[in-house]
Amino acid sequence: MSDAQPLMASVIPVLNESMHIGACLDSLIAQSLPADQHMVLVLDGGSTDSTRDEVSKAIQRSKNANGPLIELHSNPKKYVGDARNLALTLLPDSIQFTVEMIGHSTVEPDHLEIRRQEWTRIESTTTVPLAAVGIRVKPRIGEHGIIESWIEGTLASPLGSGSGQFDTFTVSGPTHTPAFAMHSRQALEQVNGWDTSYITSQDSDLSMRLLEAGFSIHRTPATSVQMVKRSGLLKWWKMGHRYGFWRMKILRKHPKRVSMREFLPWFGFLATLLLCFLQTELALVLPGLYLGVLVIEGLRSSITSKRFSNLLGVPLCLFMLHSSFSVGLLDGLLRKGRAPSDR
């Protein structure tokens, strides 16, 4: 370890991120926060591409620019929760805050400085110990391909991203779901970090345990992370299934987190089957309404994005998300958890 005594650490679990990790680290090297107040820990889960080489190049760029200390470590257990817990054992004692990042994300130059300011501001407004502050998640900067545009349009829809909990909120306040959270290291250690039995949704479980331990969790729209989304339909389907699968695992442990909205596709499907069984003329009403809503969302997205292909692509991606997530929920109820094929 360096003799520097940084206060904050960006923790980045990676696996085969060679296309994006360089830009991610460059955005952290360019931070306005003094370099000796921040460090970066990259935890590689066994990349088979040139991720480690790209990190090594970024380490040299940071040294040349008198930037923050960047360290590369192996994560033998591969997964995100394991990487973040490992980071807590590797970080110097001076680190009081950890900042969640991923290899396919970037931030603005004032990002960490704003993070610190917002933490201080929010902490002064609450009598409950502050454990985490989340931020907004935005699309990556630059031109998007056709399928990536469909997926971005889907996530911008109320039918694809819930209530805008990660990307469109405009008011700072308490939350149960902080994205890209800045955590108090003390709070993390008090609840024993991440539960590594969850491959996905481990952050949701962590937030519930922090709240149950008497901490508060907030979010702020003052800064954001730009994140690269899925760019293939098969990966999009797998993502939906994976999130549904692990979401069910979370709900079985934390039933207070149940949202009936997540089960609407199943309610609609079962109601339609019942109406078909009763041989009523109303059997096609729910599918017709659902199709109509998808068409409206496709039209709205094509207008706002000025991409004609979104007229068909967004309804397709919405249907894939709803169906894959719903199948994942059922799978998570019936099957014991195991590592998904895509991470």
C-alpha cells in the first residue's frame, strides 16, 4: 500500500471489461477531488480478455498524471459481493467511504467532489446515522446502436424502469434502493458487508439490513453515473431472467420489499387463462390492452428519441423484459440459486 492516506475509495469489480474499463478509470483519474484523498481498487474476477492489461495501462497513466492510487487485485471467488467484501479487507484504515462503480461506467470530473459535499449536506439533515447515498444512472455518452437505443428507450419507459428510481428522480431524499451508492465503511462493517449467497440483488439485501440495523439511506440527483447497457437481445433476456430469479430470493428473505407491480404480468396471464377457460368474449381484453400500451410506449419512444426503429424495438424489449423477469420470479421460487451464465 502507498503512504497516502485517502478518505474515499472507488471499488470496481470487473470481469472481461476490456472495452470499457480504460474509460472508466480515466474518468476517475480526471477527478477534481485531490488525488491524495481518493484511491481506486479494481477487483478482477478472472478475466479472459485484456482487462488486466487495460487496468495496468491506466495505472501508469494515473502515475504520469499524478492521479489517484489505482490498485489491481484478483477476486478468486469471481462475483460482485465477494469483490466488495474483499475490498474491505484490502483498503487502508484511512478509508471512511467506499464508492460503488462498475467497469462499464464513467463519471464527470466533479463527481467525487459532489459526492462528498452531498454526504455532508444529507448527514446534517438527519438524526439517524447515514449509511449510504445513491445517485442517478444515465445512458452512456455517445451514439447508441439500434438495439442499445431500444433498450435505453425501454428503461426510459415507466413500464421498463419502475418509477424512475434510478434515472429520472429530481428530489433528494430517503430511499430503499440507492444506485451506485457511496457507503460508510463503518456501516458496512457493522452489518458484515454483502451477503455473497446472492449473485445479483446483493445491494438490495444490503440496504434492507442497513435499514434494519438503524441506519438511513438516501439518494441525490446532484450527480450521476453514465452506464453502458446491454447491446444484444439475448443478453437482455438473460438479464431480465437473472434479475427476476434473484429478486424472488430477496423477497423470500425480505417480504416487506414485495411490490405487487412486479407480479402484474403473472396476474394478467392467469386472468387471461381463466377467461379462456370460461370461454368468455372478454378473454382477449387484457392481451389487447397490454398490446395497446406497448404500441403507445413504442410510439412515444420513437418520437422522443427521433428513432423510427424504436416504434417496434421498444415494445419488443418491454415484452422481453416483462416475460423474462416473470419467468425468473417463478424460477427463483422453485429452484435453488446457482450462478447465472452471464454476469
